[in-house]
Amino acid sequence: MLAALGSHVLADDGFQPPEFRPLWPEGAPQAMGDAEADKPGVWVYPAGENANGAAIVICPGGGYAIHATDHEGVQPAKYFNSIGVTAFVLRYRLSPYRHPVPLMDAQRALRFVRSHVDEFKIDKHRVGIMGFSAGGHLTATSVTHFDGGDANAADAIDQESCRPDFGILGYPVVSLTADFAHRGSGSNLLGKDPTEEQLKSLSNELNVTAETPPLFLFHTSEDTGVPAENSVSMYLSCRKAGVPAELHIYQQGPHGVGLANEHPALSQWITTAGTWLRQNGLLVSGTRQAIQGEVKLNGELMKFGTVAFKPRNANAPVAWAMVSKGKFNIPANAGTVAGVCEVIVTNMGAVAPGPTIDDAHTVGHDLVFHVSEGNNTVDLNLTDKN
């Protein structure tokens, strides 16, 4: 039995579906019919009271034939909510729809989010996209095929940019031309006889430019359905183009693991992605600041170690650097935003042919520094009693 509850439906097991928002309430362009499959939209997962202004559109996989909405959509959305990110799980159109329809749906979702920043309390400059498998291909396409919006469009949503501010790709289909390409996804997206030009245009390792946003990728070595070479090729293309990117390849796990619940190693990927978001300054507003300075121990320049500036705002990135011959330099793109930070200095001894200290250890305690807008110079004269 189903009981009506406002605009939602509550099942016997207590499950209440989230709010679904159609991307084109009056009907999607190129729609083939009037069924749910012809009506792209997003399920909205608000971050609630801990919202930090970041948002993510999630594209479940399924070979452009089905949607793995639960384990590649809803469950990641819940994690992102836990770190203050509002999530939108995308229902994009599948085969027999062909390219560019799925991309149109993903781009429209990004524009939709940016056009509703007040409603969802979102910073339009911190809107990203993620996807798994074929949804990862849609994500890879979205981060390499975008525009700034049409300022003259009659539809206010179409005035917004569809360029993501970041991308997260889980065991993604990337190439449609390489030996490791996933042919099924290509056929469902382009039909049985695509041209070489079509295949290359959607082999996204070939389309990375300096304008591609920062990317986080993860894969497994045991994935035989969509081999890890897909993620490797995308990462290498980012390296070549100067795009910030982070790649994790886990030894164990088949294709389609989702969050890999309870796997000791593989389940860590999602929290690692959350840390990556933080360290890229995507969970906080404000401009990152450069910090430089000098560290002395017992009156002499510290030979070798590290310094970290840990903001009291847990969403802000930690600024970190190696210290060599007493000097450190943290450029703005690795710095933190203005605010109060705990300063932690670690003495690692020296680069020497034999041991010089018993172990790495923290020196100085209760050190605090207020990072400001502009120049930040920190000179520390500490005592090391070890």
C-alpha cells in the first residue's frame, strides 16, 4: 500500500523518495514520448544545516542502457550531504536516445543548479559533476564539452554556464576508440555504425584542454568490464594539459563497486574524494592565500621538516609545505583562505647518511596564525627539547 504524503509517496518500509525536479517542465527537447524515460530531471538531496555552498550533479552508470541509481547515485549523494555538499542525482535519457541527448541533459542539470542558487543555498562557482562507468563517460564528456551559457536566451536556465567547477570519475568509460574502449556504451550512445569523427569527439582523453576543470579519478585493477586504462589515459591527458588531477587505482574490486561498503581499502575512495574537495578549496568560499616564512629550532635554521596551517574552519583547505634549510613557501593555489589557523611544525631530522633524531616529532605547541588577504610571512623561532 502506498500513502500520499504531499508531493512524495511513502512506502510501507518507510522509504520516502526525494523531491524530483524535471529539467524541462514543459517537455524536454528531442523527447520521443511522454514516459518517465523521456523526462530527464534530478532527485534533490539537500545538505541541510551543514550546507557549505558546494553542489554536485551525480550521473549513475549503466552503459547508457539502464541507471544504477541506488549505489551509483543515492548512496554517494548521502555521503556528500554528510560533508555539506548538496547533491542532485541525474536521470538522463538512455538508448534509444543518442548523442547529444544525454550530454544535453547533463549540461541542463548543471545550468539548473546554477539557476537555483538562492533556493538551494549554493555558490554557483562550486558546482561539480560526478559519474560512474557510463555515467563517468557522461561526466568526462561534460568536463570537456561545455559553454558559458547564452546571455540572450529566453529561458533563464539556459543563460547559465554548463562548465563544471570540478569532476569526480568512478571507474569511468573514457575512450570510445582505444583498445580498452567499452563498445557497448559506444553503441548505445552513437548507434551501431558511428563515424571515426564521432568516436574521437567522445573519446574524452583526446579532448582535455587547459579549460578542463580539476578531476578526481578512481578505478580498480581487477575491473575487466571497463579497464583502468580509461582512467589512466584521462589522468595523463590532464597532466599534459596542466589540469590538476588526482588518480587512485585500487588493487581489488570488480566493475561497478559503488561505495564498496566494508572493503578495507576500496571503501576509502569516497572519503579520499571528500578530502580532495576540501584540499582544492571547493568546500569553502574565499580566495586562497600564499604563505611563506622561516623556521628556527633552538636558534638555528631547521634542517628538514614540514609546516601545516590547519584552519579552524574544518571545510577550509590545510596549507602545507616542506621546510628545507629553514625556509618554506606555500603558493596561493596550495594555501588556505583567510582565517585563524593552528600551526603545526614537524621536525624530520636531516637529509643525512645516518640517523640524526629518534623519530619525527612536533615542535612548538599552541601556535596560532591569522591568515590574511594579501602577503603572509611567518617566522618561527621554536625550542626543540627532544
